[in-house]
Amino acid sequence: MKGEKNALPNRNSVRGFEVIDNIKEDVERFCPSTVSCVDILTLAAREAVVLAGGPSWPVMLGRRDGVTASQQAANKQLPSPFEPLENITAKFTSKGLDLKDVVVLSGAHTIGFAQCFTFKNRLFNFRGSGKPDPMLDSSALTNLQTMCPNIDSSNTNLAPLDSGSMYRFDNKYFTNLVNNAGLLESDQVLMQDSKTAAMVNSYSMNSYLFGNDFGTSMAKLGNIGVLTGNKGQIRKKCGAINV
């Protein structure tokens, strides 16, 4: 089963799957073949946000797990940190989401880390210029160059997506963008479009608005491509289909 978990944008980046596996093992012990891995994952995502100080939102249950996976499809459909806004937006809209969802869900980068290779071009050779990204805040640039020196061995070093509150789910991600201190080019590009920049400014000034809209967008995201009824299966182990 090689799918989204092992796709290029997630490889050596998305972590914590052992937590889901442990929950699944406990659930199977008490309620065999009843609760899907995807329902557990969806609930865990919400609880992680709540525990980090973020909003809650209603989670519908009854999803079933898929029986196929495509790493090729995941590589094509997952947004990349190197893509322009129009490409990222197209990937969202193809799933029934909209431009507002792009901005709101990008706010999840208020927690977590990115490997240096995903943004190092902004620090030393932005778009082949031989110079740093001129839009990147000078203080942020200095700190990032220290964390990610211009050598290949630093490519897998980690930098916080939101250095101001890396473990707290808040609206500081948007404040960073307003101050030209977004880490990924695909984040900072939200300030280069008038529609998305207006939303970024609103969320930077109103944490309640961000939290409320984030919950709404996550509920939409959790209802994309859902399998119910006789479709799919309830996996016994999340990393493999039942045989």
C-alpha cells in the first residue's frame, strides 16, 4: 500500500502514524471491524488541533477505508511548496473546495516543521538570481540561513513553519505572511493575489474568524471522497488492506 503517506511532499515529513496505529489496535480489541482507520484519522486530526489550542468542529462518522492506493496520484494531486498559487488552487477546486479553503487550510501551517530543501532556494538563489528572495523579511532570512546553511547536508534540517508559536494552533501564520516572514514560497504567495491577501489580512487580525472558518473548511475536507455502505472496508490494520 503505497499512497499519500509515502508521496513526495509527505516523505520523511508527515509523522505520527504510530499514534493512529496504536489507537486502531485498541479500538479493534474492543470493537472489532467497526471503526475505520479514516474515521480515526479524521477524529485525531481534530483532537490534535484542539489540544494545540485551536478550534473544534463536528466530525461525521461512518467512513470506510479504501482498498486501493496510488502514490502516483498522490504525487500529482498533493500541493507542492514549489507550486504557484494558481496550481495549488486548481488542486483544491478539483476536489470541490474553493479559494477561501486554500487560504484557511494553509493556516494549518501554524504548527509543524518543514525540511530546508523545501524553501532553501529562497535563502540563497531565489529563481536563479544568486540572491535571496527580496520579499523575505531580513530578520527571518538571517535566522533561516543559520538553520539551513548553503550546503547539501542541511537539506533535511527542520525549521518551524511558524517560528513565533510553532506548537500552538493560532493565527500567527497569517501575521507572518503580512510581515513577509512566511516560510514556504507557496505560503507567502498568498500575499501576492488581492483576493487571498485580503483574507490573510482578515485572519491575521481576527483569530476567532480564522478558527471558525478553519473548522468549516476541515469539515468540508473530511467529506471528500468518502466511502460508505458496502464500498471499501474496515481495515484491521491501517497500513494494509484486509486479505
